[in-house]
Amino acid sequence: MKKHLLIIIFLSLGIVNSYIHAQEWSLKLRSSVELRTFKLTNKADIREEKLAGATIALYKGSSVINQIQSDANGDFVIDVPANGEFILTVTYPGCNAKKFAISTLGVPEEIQKDNYKPTFGIEGVIMAKAFPTIDYSILKQPLVRIGYVSNGKKFDDEELYTNQMLAELRKMRDAENALIERFTSTNTIGDVALSKGDCPLAKASYEKAMTIIPGESYPGDQLVKVGDCLKSKELAEKKAAAEAQAAKLAAEESLAKAAAEKQAKELEASKKAETERVAKQKVTAEKLAKEKAAQEKLQNAKQLAEQSAKAKETSDKLAKEKTIQDKQVKQKTGTVTQTKTESPKTGKEKTTTPAKQQNNGLVSSNPSGAVAESKAANAGDAKYSIPQALGVDKYKATIKRADELFKMKRYSEAKPIYEEALKQKANDVYATSKLAEIEQLIKK
């Protein structure tokens, strides 16, 4: 009886040792983590760099059975125990988490006993922040399902599932790119408006950009410039209004001054005209007086001449009569007396005519005033740069993943990624040549 019991114990120990031996192997899962950052202005500057400190946790059910962090180069290696179903998560603060499903079931026992050390590499895990309005529900599912493939005696991903998830991830990236394009183009509109001095349009554009992707610094920084622009424009408008008011007052003052000067000149001209009229009347009166005096003098001279002629005629007549009488007396007395009588001489008076009068003419002039006007104008060049296509970075990342697998001689894994690169950049010479090289290597 005791001997039989010992046999049973030894058999049990043998079974336990065999089970423990089968449990010794584990799947070494390798990968690297990169951080994708976005600098969004009026274009998208997207960068990827190795991420140290990302948390890699291995779950079995709801329990964490292993947890590590990526090293300085972003790399990590984690052991996945045999004969189980696990979920691997990669997390980093501010970024969307990534999940991978791993099954170590189904490995034949004879393979497990033969110093079995399986490995599997996940192409680079990219961590990036979440954008608003984008549906990230696909990330709640494992991006890849990894399990044992009996015909290849290795661990590999489920190709059909992986392709489906890649298609969903492309849709997600396209939605992100469209959102980024809206954000950058709205900022571009604001930049052009700001360069032209259209402060209200610039302000509205930057505020709209802040609602498209909140938290980005560029539109906020530009709004500070818009505030300066509005203040400058307000000051310019006030200055222009003050200058316009001053110009208006100056114009009114100039018009009033011109009107006063015109009125003064008109009054002066009126006084001068009146003076000239009075002077002319005086000259006319003096001329008439002189003409009248001259006429009266002439009349007087004529009368004097007539009176003198009559007096001479009378004197001559008397003298003649006396001569006759004397002759008669002489004849009578015999004495001839010769008498000589001298007749008085008369002279003519000369009259002078008044000199001609000359009139001087005066010319009056009217002043004219000029109204000054001032104008205020706001100016703006932009050039803007058109945002670069984001697909270039996507293509480069795809080629990079494929090249890494190619270097590891994992040609069957690299092949679909090169084919994906051809979809991103049709007729690409490099991807085509790599696919041809893989076909030759697989045939060998």
C-alpha cells in the first residue's frame, strides 16, 4: 500500500514538473514609441521624435501583470507569459492610448519544450494628442491581434484584422487632417486681413480658429497683434476726425475771412467809386463853370469891341465933320488949318480854353479762398504660405516602418506596408523596387 502511494506521488511530481517546464517560455514583445507633435499656425508643422517614459502595461483581464516604461530611445521589450490572453496598452499623458491584443495559447507542447524563445515586433507606436470633434472610438479596440500561427510556427498578427484597423485609422487621420486644414486656412485669412489693416476680419478669423482647435497658441498670439491694430486704427480714426474737424474749422474760418475781406473790399470799392463819382461831378461842374466863364468873357469882349468900334465910328464921324467945318471956316477966313486926328487903337483879347480833364480808372479784385481737406488711409502684403500637404509625412512614416521590417528580414510583414506606401504615393519608384526585391527573396 505504501509503495503504491509513493508511485502516485512521484507520478504527480512528474506531471507538475512537466507543466512547470512547459510554462517557462514567454513571448518577448518588442517595439518603440514615438511622440507626434503639432505646431499649428497658418500651416501645419508635424514632428515625430523618440518618446522616453511612455507607460507600457500588460493586462490579463482587469489585472496588471507587468508594467514598464520606454527607454531614452523610446524602445521597450516586455515578456508576455505563455498560455494566456492579454492586452498590452501604451499610454502617455495628453495622448490617446493604444491597445494590442496578444494570445500565447495554441503553442504545441513539443515546441514549448524545445528551449522555445518566441519574439514579435510591433512597428513603431505613435502617440499623439486628441483633437476636438474627431471620433477616436476605434482606439478603444486593439489595433493588432497577435497570436501563434501553426503553419509558420511563429507569432504573427491577424492580417485581415490589421488591414481593417489600418483602414479605420486612415479615416481617423483624414478627419484630423481636414480639421487641421480648416484651422490653418482660417489663420491664413486672419494673417492676410491683418497685413492689409482689416482688423475686424482678422479678429473674427482668429476667434473662429480658436473654436476649431481650442488651446492652440497661434490665434491667441495673433489676437494680441489685432488688439494693437485696433488701437492704432482707433487712434488713426480719432486723429483723422480731429484733423478733419480742424480742417473744417480752418475752412470755415478761411471762408469767413474771405467773406469779410470781400465785404471790406467791396465797401472800399464802393467808397472809392463814390469818391470818383463826386470827383467826376466836381470836374464836370468846374469844366462847365470854366466854359461858362469863358463864354461870358468872350461875350464881354465882343460887347467891348462893338462899343469901341461904335465909339471910333462916332469919333471918326465927328472928326470928319469938324474937318469939313474947319475947311469951311478956313475957306471962309482964308486960313487953312490942317488938323490931324489920331484914332485910338483897339486890341483883341485872347481867350484860352480850359485844359482837358483826364480820368483815372481803378480795378477792384475779389479774393478767393481754398478749402483744405485731409484724408486718413490704412494700408497692407501677404503673402501667405500655402500649408504643405500632410500626406508627405504619412508616406515617409510608412516607408520607414517597412524599411525597419525589411532590415529585420521580415519580408512578409514589410510587403503590405510597402503596398500601403504605394497607395499613399502612386507609382513610387522606391516602394515598387522594394516589393520586387521582396518577391525575389521570398522565392529564394
